[in-house]
Amino acid sequence: NQMSATSAPTLQLIQADSTFNPRLASFMKANGFNAAGRSYSVVSIIGGQSTGKSTLLNNLFGTDFATMDAASGRKQTTKGIWVGKADGMDVLVLDVEGTDGREAWEDNKTFENRTALFSLALTDVLMMNIWEKEVGRFSAANIPLLKTIFEALLKLFEGGQHRDAKVLLLFVARDCEGLTPPESLRKTITDDLNRVWNEIGKPEKFAETPLLDFFDVEVAPLPHYRYQTDQWMEEVKNMQHRFSRSSRADYVFTNRKGKSVPAEGFAEFAEQLWTAIENDDDLDLPSQRKMLASFRCQAISKTCMDRFTVHHMRQLQSPLDLPGAVTEAQVSSLCAAWSSSAAQAFNSVLELFSDGTAGYDTDVREEAQSRLEHELGAEFSNITATHAQSVRRHFLSMFQEAVDSIDTSPKALSEFADKLTRLQISWNSSLQELLTILCPACATLDVQDQTSQFEEEMLMSTSVMREKFALRLVDSAKVRSCALVCPFTNSCFKWSASLLLAFWRAFAIV
């Protein structure tokens, strides 16, 4: 037990001075729990001092908890709570300090109650290590301790929710002589538990709730460890199969898989719970889980934003290859490609968030994801707006080239203004389509504002051409001035009228 936290088979979780060991997270990671997600289990054991709890756990789960050396005296070996990993199973095993010890804790029932409550709040299976001869004896069978933690346990669920699944109270009856059937032992223990349950004060919502709505009760008899060692080992091996073989009808974890807190968040949750127990705070477990989920979601959201900044932002901000796009179809292709890349980046960040927060409180996750989507959306919108301006400027240069190609020969002068107007309308519509393609679903873009700016830019870019066109009209008028001095013929009047109309349109283009 003196090895480092990352390689030790066991770790002291709650120390003798009541402090929580912050190395639990690294211990669980080193022992492969993080990959288990929510598919892991917790088993705890409580019972009298020096009754063989650690020995039982070591033989049952292949752990390496310290055991008593009888030659040195029957002294307390487990102080606080130790934790280990079951061999070949995603099972966290808690070895809890013995009750009724004669060392420094003999008057410290508060610590005893806290460790028992802590274990019960976390565990799927709570093993009660008792001697067969103690069954039916109220004090010796740890019934008073259960009374205390039953009362405290109900406070954990004052929010109105039961826990994920009922806890299995597995009473391991030691040194059985084989004269009393296990079912008789179970009935005696259950009767005692029901008596305690009926006597304790309960919140109003649980006033009529029976004990077996919260717990399953079973008894596992074991022969004498010293005098029937072979038989004891055989029975322990059979019990071990109940924990490791899911195909068995008496598999202890049936309906007890799928924890509310993923394995990677268990250490945070356990520390949070122990702090609340020590401070006698409100121990409503659903609220505790929401607090953990909120903390976890905030941390993952920050990780997601950091990942976006490092792995995606620079690429998405890179200028589009617009100089090489000489047709509207080529610009459209660039816009579509960028929009697709943006959508992939957005989805990859959300997938990271989803994976990192899987198993935590659904409402908290959804709220946190909504905030993340909003924050990401703002970043994508800013980048999209920058690219939209670039597309608009490039499109303006393409529009100017199209304007330059308009026929301005004397024969086409009267149609110039109409052609220019149609060109402006067509290009503005095309820009609107391009910007719609450019903007991914995760971003917002004021397309109307962009097209309005484009209209003004087109008008300004054609002002010089319209001025030249108007001067050409004036020159044409001078050439025909002699016709205006002479008496008007019908044809001269028509020509003059069309000339004036074209002149007016040149300066009336909007």
C-alpha cells in the first residue's frame, strides 16, 4: 500500500483525519475506469473491526487491502476508507473502517456514520460483514448503524427522486454452522431492518414507502475461515462468480448497471459528496449530480472552444481563393466548399462535447450544449461575414468587367441604360444566392445588408461610365445641331426625342 497512486492496487480514499484523497481520479484512470463510461459498479463493505472484511474482499475481488496480523494483536488495520479495483472487472471496491473499534475512534461515531453514509450513497452493493451468531441481536449486527444511515440516506433523495437502482444489502454471515437455512437468516435480518425502517423519521413524501423500495436484502452464509478453510474458499469463489458472471440468475449487478455519473467524473462526484457530508449540507443526490454535471459541462465546453481555436479557426479564416475564380460557377463552388468545411468543424466540436459529457444529467447537458452552440455560432458568423465581404468585392470586380463588355457603339447608345439596369439586377440576385450558399447552418449572415451595399457599390463603380456615356450623347447632339436649327422634320424630331430620353436614363440609373 506504499506504492504510488497511479500503480497502487489500493488507495486510501478517506484518510484517518477525514480528508479526501485528491489522487482518486488518477488512480481510476490508471486502472482503466475512464474507458468504462457508465458501465461500472461500486461495492462497499462495512462491519465490526477485525472481522475479516479485508480478507474477504481480497479473496473475492483479487484486491490487496491490508489485513490483520493476529500475532501482533487484534488491532484496527483499515482506517478511513480504502479503495481498490476488482481483478478483471470494472468494479470499484471500498473497504470501510471497522465499527466498534477500540482505537482512537471508539467514541467518534460521527466519523463512523459519515463513512457508512458515504459508502451507501455511492455503492450498488453494500456488504454487511457479520457473524452468524449475531443475527437477531440488534446491536451486534450493525442495525443501529443502519438506522442512522437510513435516516441520512432519505435526505439524499428529498428532491423526490429515488436513486438509479435499488442498493443490494448483502449480509455476509460468517462462521455459519450450517444449521440455519439462509432464508431463515434473511427473514430475521429483514424483520429487524423493517422494524428500524418503520421507526425512523421520514420525509413526508417517503412516509409510506417500504424499505424494499430502496433496498434488496440477501444473505450469503460462509463457513468458518480458520477451521473450514477449503470450504470457505469454495464458497467465496462461488460468491465471486455472482459478481463476475452476468449469465447467472443470481448476478448481483442485474438492473444495477448504468451509473448516473460516468467513471471519469466519479472522483469529482465522490469528493463533492464527502465535502457535503462533512459539512452536514443538503445531500440531495439529484442536486449533487446536477452540480457535478454543470461543472463537467463547463470544463468540456472550454475544452471544445480551445479545440476550435487551435484546430479549426485558422483554417476557416484563410482567405478564399477568389482571384482564381473567373466565373460565377467557380465562386459558387468556393462558397459551397467553405460552408461544408465550416459545418464539419462545427459538428466535430459538438461531437467532442457530446462524448465528453455523455452520461451526465440530460437537462444540464442540453442547456450547456445550447450555450456552446451559441458561442460557436458567434465565431462562425464573424468568419462568415468576413468571407462575405471578400466575395462581394470580388463579385464587384467581375461585375465591372461585365459592364465594360456592354456595346457602347453609336447604334447601341439608346439601349445602354436599359442593359446596365438589367445587369445590376441580375448580379445583385446572383450575389444573394452565393451568400446563401456561403453561410453554413451554424452561422447567421445579414444577406440583405450585403446586397444593399453591393447595389451602392455597383452604382458608384458605373458612375464614370455613365458620365462618359452622357458626354457621347452630347457630342452626338452637336453633330446634329444643324438639323435642330432647320424646320423640324418628322424624323429629326423622333431622333432628338430618343436622344434626350437616353440622356435622362443615363443619369437616372439607381
